[in-house]
Amino acid sequence: MSGNGDAAATAEENSSKMRVVRVGTRKSQLARIQTDSVVATLKALYPGLQFEIIAMSTTGDKILDTALSKIGEKSLFTKELEHALERNERESPYDAVVFHPKFVGKTLETLPEKSVVGTSSLRRAAQLQRKFPHLEFKSIRGNLNTRLRKLDELQEFSAIILAAAGLQRMGWQNRVGQILNPEECMYAVGQGALGVEVRAKDQDILDLVGVLHDPETLLRCIAERAFLRHLEGGCSVPVAVHTAMKDGQLYLTGGVWSLNGADGMQETMQATIHVPAQHEDGPEDDPQLVGITARNVPRQAQLAAESLGISLATLLLNKGAKSILDVARQLNDAH
């Protein structure tokens, strides 16, 4: 889930005629926790339905000895689950720093010179190298359990960077040593948002999970995804965002960087967007914008969010972002 789509749902009937909704999920502990939370909510809303969870391995789960940016395939953790995306309420989208036990109480700024910080994200590394030039950044792979074990048991890393939402959902808030603010490190598109993926033809399942929508989160994610799509970004380039909704205005900040963080640019734009109440009806034609289907959010609001993302991406491209992204891709491929 989370802009990372860890669950997919289909439906069938068993021999006793009880409706069965089959929910696919990645096998990781975090994916199961997120999937279980969605299923528990749906069970409470639909007591007459039976839910069956099916765990599966994805491409990203199977290839653990290669940096994500070098595998050269999009949707590494979702391809086996993808059909159509719906988003649920968003947890903290920010990044968190987890420190080696001997550095508890420190911050990235106060870590010793040449301390090694682990992250599998080019986005994080590019921004943090720019902000904290005294640190060294190195790729670290594996699920949350594996990465925390590598941090604690090996002497290689002084700290690692993880999504705050993942640590929260795992119940490991006590390991968070520092939350990175947007000035230090903007987050990934969709980070912190839960996603339930549904086959586009399964209209009944779309209706079933549609009650989980949080309109503000959905509109923020539409703007973020439209920004990334128009930039033609992905895991192989450092692209980051920050969104906020205030007084009827949706604010979107987006940035792109070179791999070492030395070159980069970011801009902020805003748009007036009506955030509907949960009960308001959305479009009857059930449109998809940037892979998101939302029947309880008016089409005008969705189009305004999408337009904001495209406009910001266009602004950055006109100011030279394409050359930064092209060089980043070439350097990443070369390594």
C-alpha cells in the first residue's frame, strides 16, 4: 500500500453462496499489517462478507541484492497486484531517521564526520547529501526488519532513513530518532497513503472499498502522481514532493535533483480546490486520473488537482529539470 500498493481485491462466491472477497498482499510484515487493517475496517462495514487474504511475493521482494534504482523495472512491489488504485487516509508522509544504538540522541547534523547513513532511495540520498555534506550515504536493502537488524548488528551504518508511516504501522515509533521536515527532505509521491488496488472491471468491489476514501488525501495524491508522471520520473531519478491543503488551497511543492544533490531545483504552486464532504457524490462516469478511481470526489476537484501537478512539472521542465533528470538517469544506468 502507500503509494506502494500492497493489496489487491477481487470477489467470488463460494458453494454456500456467501460472498468471498479475496485480498492479495505482499508477504512482508508491514504489508500484512496494512492489509489486515484495511480488511478489518471492511469487515466491520460489511459483516455479511467473507474476506480471504492471499500472500504473494513481488519482483521487489525477490531481488534483494540490487539497488531499487538499478533493477530497471517500474512497479517493483506492485506489478503482481496492480489493476486500479484507490487511496485511503494518509499517515505521516515524512521520512524518519533511525540511529545506531550508540548514536541515540543525535541528529543527522550532529553525527560525526564521514558517518555512513543507509537508504535505498535516490530521492533521500540526493537531498540529504546536499543538506548534510559531512555524511556519506550508502544503499541498504531488505524489509524493515532486515534493515533494522543490519543497523543494530553491523557496525557499517550510523543511521538509516525509513518512511515514518512504515515504522508507525509496525509499532516501532520508539526507534524514531528524528523526523525530517520538508526543508531537509521532501517525501516520495504517495508516501504514507494506503492504497487498495482493484480490477477496473470489478465495479462492485470499487463501490465496496470506495467508502474508505479520504477526499483530501486523494486529491493530494492525484496532484503528486500527476507531477511525477508528467516529469516521467521513477525510482531511477531523485524526485520529491510536499503537499498541504489549507483554506481551500492545495499547495504542491516539487523538486528534482542530481544524484549527488549538487544540482537541483524546486518550486511551489497552488490551486483553489473544493474538498468535498465524505458523503458527496463523485462523477457518474467513474473516471481514472493518474491511476486513481474515486466515485465520492467530484470530477472538477480531481481535474484541478491533476492540473496542478502537471503545471508544476511543466514549470520545472521549462526551467531545465529535464537535463538534470536525463543526467541522473544516465549516471544511474552507468553504475
